[in-house]
Amino acid sequence: MHEHQLEDGTIICHEHKHSHTQTKAVLNRMARLIGHLQSTKKMIEDGRDCSEVLIQLSAVDAAIKAVQRIILKDHLEHCIVDAIKDNDTDALERLNKAIEQFIR
């Protein structure tokens, strides 16, 4: 829930409810990612070669980045489009903060 002020001074408080077209795809990728991470943990517990573990961790990292890209794209196409229509500058500020974290 957030609020923003219109030009006439009216304060509007609301919550954005909108569709995300990629939710199912993100959840499926996350399930595979969690499984992959658990397998990597098992490799470490089993004393597997460090090089093999590093390769698996690299794959996990790539999978996380892929999920991030999907969420960012979906966010831009839906959440930010809605925010612009609603003159929701808070959403744009939150996007800027998220992008700063994302590109670190």
C-alpha cells in the first residue's frame, strides 16, 4: 500500500494489483534453481572436487540472473506501465533502487 499526491493536492492511497505474465515461469525456474542449489550443497557435503562445485555454482549464478531478467522485464512491462499511468512516482523510485542493487 502506498500513497501519492495529485496536482490538486488530493492524496490517493492504494495498492497496485496487476497481472504478471511470467509468474508461473519464474516459479518453475525458482523450483529448478532450488533443486540445483541443493544438489550443489550435496556435492560439497560429499567432498566433490572443488572445480566441479565451482562449475555448478556458476550455473546456479547464471540461473539466478536469468530469473532476475525475467522479473525485471515483467516488472517494466506491467508494474511500471501501470505506475506511469497512475503517476506513481514512488514506484519509479523503487525501480531505481532495485536497478542499483541489480547492477552491482
